[in-house]
Amino acid sequence: MSAKRFRLPRKILVKGIEYKIRRKKKLKYEGKEVYGLHDPKTKIIWIDSGIKQPHMLRVTLIHELFHAYIDVCGITEGLDRQLEEVIVDLLACAIDKHFKVEWK
């Protein structure tokens, strides 16, 4: 699917666990505005509804999917939050830049 026609899926499976994908204005984490959030308790990935650029939507979704994957694998326990952010951000940017991801 071309970048201009990118639409967020309504749900996605992460290692067999269904996550809903929802949009919301002005997401905050620890008092700071963020582009996306992964909620491991409700299994919802939140994406800021103010994001209009297809590239930012893709990168934000991929970023949050990596958070979900790390959580589902049980790796988040003991992982420094700042290190996790650096890792998922690098992976999301690399995937978007170097790989063609087909969204159905």
C-alpha cells in the first residue's frame, strides 16, 4: 500500500495476542505529550490523532508494536525504560526506512 494511502489497522496480533489500535488527541505519558502509547493491561496501542503524515503514523505504530512485542516476550521486566525507548525507536525507524511493510 502506498504511503499516501496508509491507514492504521483496527487491531493487530502480537505473538498471538490481539491488540486494538485506537487514536486519541494529546496522549500523555508521565506528564509529557507523546505520539503513541502501548497499554499492556488493556492491550491497546494508542496513536495521537493529531498525526497526519503517513510516515509518522507508520513509524509510531511500528514503535508501539515493538513495545508490545517486548512486553509480550517478558523482556520489559528489568529493562531500563530509557534503553527500551532507544531500542524500539531505532528498530521502528530502521524498519520503516529499509523494509517495505505491506499493510492489509
